[in-house]
Amino acid sequence: MISQLRKRHVAVWTTLAIALPVGFLTAYQRIPATVSDQSLPDSQPSALPEVVAMAETPALQLVRRANASDGQQLEVIVRQPLTTASALVYWSDGPIGNEAAGKTLLGRLGPRGTYRFAVPDASADEPAWTISLYDGIKSRPIDTILLKP
Amino acid sequence: MSVNYQPVLWNVQKKRYDGAMLVFMGLYVLLFSVLTVLVNPDFTAETLIIRMAGSLALVLLHIILAIGPLARLNRRFLLLLYNRRHLGVTMFVLAAIHGVFAIVQFHSNSDTNPLVSVFTSNVHYDSFVRFPFQVLGFFSLIILFLMAASSHDFWLHNLRPKVWKTLHMGVYAVYTMIVLHVMLGVIQLESSPWLVSLLGVGMVTLIALHLAAGWKEVGTDVRKRRASADGYVFVAEIDDIRNNRAKVITVDGESIAVFKYDNKLSAVSNVCKHQNGPLGEGKIIDGCITCPWHGYQYRPEDGCSPPPFKEKVATYDLKLVGRQVWVNPAPYPDGTARLPVSITEKAATR
């Protein structure tokens, strides 16, 4: 190595000897104490016993559940990682494609796993549910699934 | 060395070097896969590839950056320097696998161009901790690509060693960006102390090695030499130079290697024309000075590579005063023949 190059190396590494530890320690100090993952609710409601209807897509399994006292529940099993920025779950009683139908936000999906959502009381009387998945970040629909017995 | 450019000039040493590298990489892949299955059984193939390629590239980058100062501090490590460029190209390939899979995995399922998405999915450019770490990885990959693509001797020769070396010092910018890429990326989500500890140890080791090697050499560079009235500078006592080896001195920033061989003395520039390697750390093999970095050869008496090669280095005048070797630091043009100083003849005149 020539003298000029040696001096350049020393200058570079003297700078890095200061800059690298500063960047390293600053980033280290900012590591959050706990990584919060709010995509799964803290406590999942337990599954209602009666399966009223089921529907499947390659990535999801949707189950409409009920119990003897007319309670209703939507269970979504995420089987493959979602490929959208976000996935909000909406319930409606209208047919697929009826954009005017009132939609009720149930919650959102995250990593693979089982999600259970309470549904509006009025849903118990509806023979068919329309479940819409919506990407809230990109503002576009992902999928619409009809769930009927 | 070679007259014609070939993709790779294979020899036994290079094959052994690459073989050892492949064995090391194979063991790493095996170990990483087994640990992933044991610790994180919920993994996907894409995630495994991204993490394995990225971490292995980081390990290789540390090894690559450690070889230079290690070889300058201890000649035994010159062995590792010989085929470092294969290590570098391999590291780039691994980094490219990591980068491409990460971009496909995290950016390809939207209506935005994946490359645009790398720059726009996180726009906290004004924050240090929330800085888009993927952008740092992206620019590192660009620099690594330029280095890998220009690693062949064809580019070294056409760009000239000075430009080529400057381009390849971009690896230090890459290292800085990669450390921050890891610290602002995966480390922010990592609860285990192992990864951050390993990275910290690697970083401190590299800094220490480079500074130690640099300070050692700068001390040699600035040492004042005794000069005689006719401009000659004292090199060493004749017995202090080992046979077929050299004594290196630096005068006014010029590094000169004085070789002792066959009871003769010759002085040439210490800088190899190939990659500015230290000729004075090499030895005389088959009558030629042989660069320890890549085996380029020069005749000691005229600084010319043996035919058909065309590389030439500067030569210098020497004189013996008693048992003392003195050199005139004014260089002759590259490849100028100078009569070697005969040791026995001079010794007889004491």
C-alpha cells in the first residue's frame, strides 16, 4: 500500500471509529423495551359452539358461529400471511356488490392465526352475511366473501 | 499474473481458497437452517433465505474488512489476502439475494413499483431511529455491485489502480450503511441480545484492527532518515536485511524496497503496479521480486516484469558504505536498469 493510501485509510477509520459507535449506540438506546403487536386482540373471545356457515379462500377460512341464546360470532382463520398493507374486516347484510349497504367494522386481521369478532345484534336474523376485507392504507377493497348456511 | 484477460485465472491456491470459503458457507447455511427450525418453527422459506443470506453477507463483510489490517500487522495473514476478491464477489451475491428477496417479499404486492416502494413506504427521512433502513441497504447493494462488477483485472488496468482503489474504498461507506441498516432495522425488533452483541464486537474489532495497522505504518512513514551530503539516505545494516527479502523505507512519502539476493542489492519502488501491493513484503522467487498480494513479478535489477509481461516499477541507486546500505531516493523512470550493488566486492573494500 502506498503512503498516500495508508493516510487515507487512517483518516477514514479514525472518522469511523467515532461515527460508527455513535450511530450504533444511538440506535441501540432507541430500541423499544417491548415490541407491541396490536394486530391480535389481547384476549380472544372463546369460540361459540354451533357452526352456522363456513366459507374459504386460499388464505382465509371464515366461520359463522352461534350459541343457544342467539349470540353470533365471526371467526376468521388466517392460514397464509396476508399480502396487503392492512386488512380491515367489515360485516354487512347486503348482497355482494351492493356498495350502498351499511357496513359495520368488526376489526382487523394481522399475522397468521385465529381471529374472532363480535357481530351486531341484528345479524342474528340475517340468513346471509357479507364479509368485506378492505385495505385501509391503500384505500381499496381486498375481497368480499358471502357467508350463508 | 496473466498476459490475456480470463474470467478467473485458476490455480491450486485459488481453488483451495474458494473451497475453504464454500465449506465455511455450507456449514453456516446448515447451522442457520437447523437453528431456525429449532428456534422459530413458524418460519417461511422466503424469510429463511432473506435472513440467512443477509447474515452470511454481514459475516463475510467483517472477514473481508479484517483481512487487510491483519495482513499489514502480521505477514501470516497475507495468505487470506491473495484471493480476497472472490470473497468480495461472493459477499455481493449473498447481499443481492437478501436484497432481491426482501424487495419481492415486502414491496411487490402493491400497486407501487417495488423499487419506488423501497423509498416511499417509509418516509421518515428526518428521523434517525425511524429512518428508512431499507434505503441504506439498497445503496449499499449498488456500491457492492459496482465493486463486484469492476473487480476483474481488466477494470483495474483500464480504470488505473488509483481510481480503482478509490472506487473500492467505497466498501467503508457500505460498512457504515450496513451497520445502520441492521441497527435501525432488525435490531429494533429483536429482543435477544446476541445479534446486537455480535455486531458490536465485530464493529469494535474492525475499528481496532484498522487503527492499529494504520498507526503502525504511519509511524514508519514519518520516521526521519539519516541523509548524506550527496542525497543518499541510510537504509539499514547489510546484516539486517534477510536473504531474498527486502528492507522497506519511506522517504518523502515514497516507499522504497531494498532487496538482498545472490550477494547483491537492488532497490525498486515498493508499490506493485497491479493493486499497489507492498513489493517489499514479498520475496525473490525464481530471480524475481514477487508481490505478496497476487504474485505479480519484477526483476530486481530493472524493475521490469519478465517477458511477455509489461509491468514496470521505478528503480533506485544504492551504495554500500562499509556494512551500511544507502539509497538515493530520486527514482529512475519505471523499468530503468541499474547495476546491482555487489555485497562481496564492497565487503572486501572495508
